[in-house]
Amino acid sequence: MLKIEIDNGSGFCFGVTTAIQKAEEELASGGQLYCLGDIVHNGMECERLRQMGLITINHEQLRQLHHAKVLLRAHGEPPETYRVALQNDIEIIDATCPVVLQLQRRIKRQYEQSLHDNQDASEGKNRREAQIVIFGKPGHAEVLGLVGQTSNHAIVVAHFEDVSKLDFSRDIYLYSQTTKNLGEFHRIIEYIQQHISPDAVFRSFDTICRQVANRMPNICNFAARHDLVLFVCGHKSSNGKVLYGECRRVNPNSYQIESASEIDERWLQGVSTIGICGATSTPKWLMEECRDHINQLVGQ
């Protein structure tokens, strides 16, 4: 008999869970609710909420909206979004993840300190403009919100290879998008430490969410103990790409799918155990749907 196990450690992180709960509560009250961007990087969950009445808009549409209620998802938003909402009489339902919100505040404080230091430099106190560096995916919603705290002056480093482009004669303050790879972040820290000028200051701040980072070793152990691994995840999920990559590294017989309809029956041939797991943006009901579909395929 085929054994199917759903990873207990997979599924929504608390930030996504809170955002969806807020959306469901608002929709249940009967009012119209807009969401700025996909509430979660999972097409199936977005469709479920759309059927409940959630309307997804982009930033351009937000500027045209007035006297409405808009939910800000867990990724967070730059200050400009709040200014637009205030001007347009938009009520904000703020579901920014507390971890992201704390990171935004830290970067904003550092930026304001840098402005103060630049003022010292203009008064002849020999201070050089610092670089605020964010290890993250350019254009990602969370990163846009972080860069916005610096009036778009922060430098975004997408990969370890990009670090060499920094100016090592100037101070560097390094932060990370909350869902980035912890190992690569440490490689970046080591490289900067090796190349920073003795006259410059370097500070790094480990701002990677442990609820996400700790999933890496857990999902590796999960993938290793199954003949076949199905990683259920929306194709837009940054966190999902990282976790699926680890699944593939540990177990080459791993496949990323967005829904049960993508399961190829040929994958099931000759396997006795199947592991189903997912990203922080993957709902539990979707993984259960995949399990049920497999049981139908094999007649269990």
C-alpha cells in the first residue's frame, strides 16, 4: 500500500496566516475589500479568496481608488503607499508581518542616522556617506517596502556575486530580506569583512525570519525519507524556490507543482512512499487535495 505523508512543518507562516484571517474577517462582514497585490504567492489560495469577494489591485489602481478599504499583505509596503491612502481617504487594513515591520523600522532608523552623518560631513567633520545594503530579490514586494524606508537609496544585492560591486572604502550596513538563504547571507558577510577598508565601518544584521530559515533543515530531512517528493507551491513564491531547490538537492525525485492537476501519474510508478510539502505560502488544504488526488489515482 502506498504511504503518503504531508509535512507538518509546511504551510503558511504566521504572517501569511494573519493576513488571510484579516481578509476573511473583513469579507465576512459584507463590505468590499481590496488587496494591494496578491495576498499570498499562491494562485489557488488567491482564487479562493477572489471567490469570497477579495479584489486584487496594483499600485496604479490604488492611486485611482478613493473612499475604500484596502488590505496590505504580509510583505509590507513603502511609506509612499500610506501617503497615497491618506490622500485618497482609503482605510488601511495593515497585515504587514511583525518581523517585516520591525525590519522596516530598523532600516529607516539607520537611514535617518546616515542623513545625520552626511550633515556632519557637509560641516567638515570628515564623515563619508554610508551604504545601506539589502540582500534580497530586486522588485520583490518586501524588498520594495524596505528600500522605500531609505527614499530608494538602499543598494539591493541579489546574489553573492553582486557584493564585489560595493564601495569598500565607505561604511556598509547590511540587512537581509526575511526569506533569504541564511548560508548565502553569511558568505556575503565574510566577503565584506575580508574586503572592507580599515577606515570604514561594517555592521551586519541577521534579519532572516527563523520560522522560514528553520524550515530548510526540516524539509531536507523530510525529502530524504521519501521515494518521491511533491513540493506544492505557487510559481511566484521566492521562499518556495529556495525550499524546492533544497528538496531537489536532497532528493532528485522531487517535483514542484501548483495544484493536484499537475501530478503526472507516471511519477507514482515504483514508489512506496510519497512526501508532500510546501512553502510558507502554501495552504494546508492544497496539500491535502494533492494527497486525495493521488489516492484516487492509485485506487486507495
